[in-house]
Amino acid sequence: MLPPEYGILSTVRVVIKQLPRHAKIMEKILINGVAGLRALAGKEVGVSSWKTMELSRIRAFADATDDHQWIHVDEERAARESPFGKPIAHGYLSLSLVAGLFFELLELRGFALVINYGTNKVRFPSPLRVGDRFRLAMKLGEVKEVGEGWIEATFQATLEIEGQGKPACAAECIYRFKAA
């Protein structure tokens, strides 16, 4: 902890100096209203920060969904019998991570409301193992008006696994935006 006379700017500089060289400080991508959303159509939006898949998160998801299959929650059996060598996240856990990482990645202004409208073409090409690092990569596809002041945007969401050629999840995620 720094003495108070250092102030916040000095504190930030000290913290940045302590980060590993390869670390990046994430800045949110600003989407300012419908015009900002349309301007990003067809473009890469960005990537979130890296997170680590923890067994506690998998077990909490298992409790929430009543899906306690051993391949997800039993470390010893997964090490012995699973082709993956350790527990893996549920595919739907991988998909559900998109929602939170979406809002970590984006700063949305000029909208009264944003809702998750659903998904298309969901796939789970590679298992997300306990201890794997993952992040969300987003590309904005089509943006269209759907009536009553709503704009629909299709995002290509890819939950990447560090060091893997295939993602844990690839999906078209549909969000609806109500202009402010």
C-alpha cells in the first residue's frame, strides 16, 4: 500500500509496473447508440481479458443445473477415465460465460435496454478443462431494425482457449438494443 501523498496516478503507475510484460490492460469498447452499433457491423469488436476455469465454477454450474456428470465434477475419476485428463466445463457453462464477458468487453451508451435474445449455430469444438485460460472474442455481424424502436445485432462469439487451435464455444449470439 502506498502512502496517501502518492495519489491515485502514482498508485496506477506502480501497479502497471508490477504487471507481467505480456499483460494488457483491458479497455472497454464503446458503442455509442445505434449509429455506433451500425458503424461496427462486419468488424471485429475485440477480446476480453483472460480468465481461468476453476473447478468451483464448474461445480456451482452443476448445482444450478443438476448436471453432476462425473466428467465435470469428479477430479479423480476424470484423471483416471476421461480422455481429457481432468474435469471439463459443461458446454452450456462455456456458452453462458458469453453474457458476462460481453458486458466486460463493451461499454454501451445511448440505449435504454439491452437484452440477450438468443443464439444460433452453437458448437463446442474443444473441451474447456479445469485450469485452462479462456477469453471471449467478438465480431459484430448483421445489425437490423426489428420494429417498435428495437435494433437486433448478431455477434459471432468465440470462447477461445489459450494455446488451443479450437475454441471451447462458437456461437451466433443475438442481442436486442432499445434506443434511449
